[in-house]
Amino acid sequence: MKITSEELRKKWIEFFKARGHAPISSASLIPENDPTVLFTTAGMHPLVPYLLGQPHPAGKRLCDAQKCVRTGDIDEVGDAAHCTFFEMLGNWSLGDYFKNEMVPWSYEFLTKELGLSSDRLAVTVFMGDDDCPRDDETAALWEKCGIKKENIFYLGKKHNWWGPAGQTGPCGPDTEMFFDTGKPKCSAECSPACDCGKYVEVWNDVFMQFNKNADGSFSPLCQKNVDTGMGLERALMNMQGLSSVYETDVFLPIVKKIEELSGKSSSDAQAVKAIRVVADHIRTATFIIGDERGVTPSNVDQGYILRRLLRRAIRFGSTIGLKFGDYSAVAETVVDKYAEVYPELAVSRAKIKSEIDEEQARFERTLENGIKEFEKLCKFLQTDTIPGKSAFRLYDTYGFPLEMTVEMAKERGFKVDVDGFDAKFKEHREKSHAGAEQRFKGGLADTGELTARLHTATHLMHRALKDVLNDPNVNQRGSNITPERLRFDFSFGRAMTPEEVKAVEDKVNAAIQADVPVTCEEMTVEDAKAQGAVGLFASKYGEMVKVYTMGEYSKEICGGPHAARTSELGHFRIVKEQSSSAGVRRIKAVLE
Ligand code: SER
């Protein structure tokens, strides 16, 4: 069946909506609650608290398309199916239905909605071990649906166990569904566990009934969940009968743009890998910068991954003649393709472009010297291994991401002491963290608490601005909070007078002194609007939002976090009121 990405997302949501699921929006790519990983890696990841038992405001049956980033396989990018960014279609039962419903629904979706023939489907189920018994129940359900016995395979933990997403958390046995390409079996033992290409995975249903603890043991969860995930790009590739994800409709305009800019074609065997690497990495970078909690290139954490992606794209892109500004032009094509589904990308269009251009400029400034340094290093090397110290110097001084050094070394028959690099990297990170802690030592709180207080102060100020300026057009246009200050942009046609600035400060300080509690309620956007809450109403599908109330002083939709009582805020002072752009004013304020 020829199905586009838009149609597949829609079919998915409609199918599960008709079975009592609430559609939810994709969460941020930057996990809010899990310090053990840098990016959201699966649809279930943002739902961990709910899989562990906390009630979800949208109910017990959920479905979505979630943005995910996995960079573990970055070296594989360029082959037919590896992507560093992908969308995962998912549905969940939070302690509600279980196998009896999920297996027949999966069968129905694959055969009726996607039109796959039952004979072309193969499934795997968990073979059982000391932690969990063999899943005969699921196998029987598949058989009842119509899957032939010879197409049901029992496999062990390596293949039929999913999770946790981080180091600890919910996990369990799963059943995976595969499309049989019709190729002959590569051997008598050929099964979906085999990577000969006969079977391609389309969907994974996890029966999540355990929590993996820090000591490696498993304990039963208080509720039995279902967590399923279908990778959108790979599903499209299979459905559209294509041999790579880059030919699917999500990648096609991006690949075309790269072909246009480089003058090279992806049917050229010399150019295809570079085209794919640029397409994949720039798509991922666009989503990371344009995320609602987006980051910019740096030398630590998510910023470093982003830097690696951009620099790797630039290195490959230079082999097909891409020039300055070409990568940001590719990013614009990504924004255009996805803006309707992920409106945050359109909001950050200008930022995405300038961050990519700036990173390219920074990289190109040091690249030439770095390559000279690298050549010198190789020339004088006594062994076949580049020491970790030297790889770190290339990283630290010339901005060479590690795997770039590794790849360049490989091209010349050298290895790199990766462990040595890691040790140096860790040392550097600890130093920079110690620096950050130092900066806040004098304060009374950690950075999280400081920003939470400034968030709360922003709500009070927003309300005070509306009251003091008494203009219905006064509305938030932007907000940026660091541990030191808040910055707030709002629509208003002229400069504020010193009296107005003072009146806003006084109102905020009065609310702080009133020591009212900050309460949070979850409700639908419609209810929030009806109660007079202010905020951005750009959410999808009648979604649930958090509304923060501070007595009579403020009611606003916000993701949090916030102080518990207004008195925690101290004293509020506006440091600057200035023009931001036509019709938009900018305030910077601090808590003292
Ligand atoms: N968490 C499972 C996966 O990533 C199913 O959503 O495959």
C-alpha cells in the first residue's frame, strides 16, 4: 500500500482513538525527568512516571507520534535504514487492557489498515527464562488471529525483552512483528533474529510488567502496562516498497535539496553515503535546535551531540561540494516538511538557520589547522594508535568530534585510544561542572530552584503588566529564564514610563509578600480558557494542560516548575525595559 507519512500518522491516531485512546502531543526531545540519558529515545520514555503508577491526566489509554533521537548507531547512518532521528508511533495501556486486546488490534491494524497480507507477517514472542515465563499466551493469541504456526518464533531476552529506556525503569517481555520480504530463508535456522534481510521489523508490543532496579534485579510493577512502538520511517519504507528510508516522502524533499545544492545525485555510488549522512544529521540537528527545550552546539551533553552531528554532516558534505549556508538551507527544507506536525520548528526557523550557519563558520575556522595538526600527528606516530591525549587535543583545540578523528584515522589505517579520550573528556567535564557549581555557591539554591522562582515571578509580572498597562493587546511573545534573571517579551506599542515600571514592581512584590500558595491543576485547554487562564493555546487535540494559580494574583497555563509559595521569591526588581522589535517590548528582571 502506498501511504504517505501524513496518512500513516493519521491512520494510527484514528485507529487508537476509535478504541478509546486519548491522542497526546509528542514530548520534548530533551527528557525532563531522566538524567540517565541525553535524549528521548522511545515513545514510552516521557511516560515512565505513568507506567510506574502515577495517573496520567489524559487517562489510561494513550497514543501519539513521538520525536526520538538515538545516536548509538551513528556510524551506521548512510545505510538503508539507520536514522539518528525518527518518529515512533505508539499506544499505551496504563494498567488497563493487556495482551488479549493488544495482539488482535495489532493484527487488525497491520492487515486491515495497512493492508499487509497475513502470510507475509512473522512474529516473535519471549521464550522464557528465570525472570519471566515463556509467553505461550501471546503465541496462542497470534495463532487465533491467523498467523501461521511456522511464522511464530520464540526468542530470548536479547530479542524479546524491551527496556528500560535508561538504566532503571519499566520493562518486560515483548512480541515483535516482522514483514517477510519474500526472500528465501538464508539457512534452515533463518528467523526474524537473523539479519539476512528476509524479515524486517515493523512493530513492537511490550508487555511491561517489571521494573528494573539499580542492582539489576526485576520487581513486578503495581500495574500491567502495554507499550507499543512503530518506527515511522521504516514502516513507510516497507509500506512504500522502497529499499531505503531516504526514498520515503519524509526524506525525499531533503535529499532533493541536497542534490540540487551539490549537483550530485544519490544514484551516484560515490555520493550516496554523503547525501544520506547530510540528510539524516541535518534533520536531527533541526529537531534538536528547534525543540521546545532546544539546545545549541556546545562541548557538553546534548550540545556536544548536536555539534558532532553538524560537524559530521559538514565533513561528509564537503566531499560532495556543499558550501557555506547550504546546511541551513537543507534545514529550512526540513522545517517546511514538518512544520504542520511539529509547529515548534516553524517558530524557531530563524534560530535553526543561524545556529547551523554559526557552527559551520566556527568549524571551518579551525578545520584547516586541525587537519594539518592531524596529518603531523599521523606522520610522527610510532604505533598504529593515536593516543587519547592527542585525540582530546584535536577535540578541545580544533573542535574535532571524537568519531571524526576515529573515521579519519581509519581512512589512514590507524586506531584511536578511545578509552584514553574518554578519560580526558571526563576530566574536562568535571572541571566545567565544578566551575558551574562554583558560580552558584554564594546563592541559596541550586540552579533548578532559582529558575523555578523566576518562572513564578514571570507569571506574576505578566499579570501585573496586563493590569498596569490596561491594554488588551499586552500578551506574552517570548520568555527566557536563566538562573540569574528572567527575560520577557510582550506585545505593547510604546516604552513604559518609569511610573509604570515601578507600579509593576510594586504589584509583584505585593503578591510575594501576600505569601500565597502556588497551586497546580490539570485540565483541558478549553477549561483553562473558560477559567480565564492566560497562556499559549497552541496545543493539539483537546489536550490536558497544567494551570498554575496564585491566589487572585495569577492564573496561567505553564509546564512549570514553580516555587511552592510566592514568599519564596524574595524581592522583585525590573532591571531593564527596552524595545525588542516593532510592537514588542522586552523586560529583564531579577529576584534579590
Ligand atoms: N518501547 C518499545 C520500543 O521502543 C515500544 O514502544 O520498541
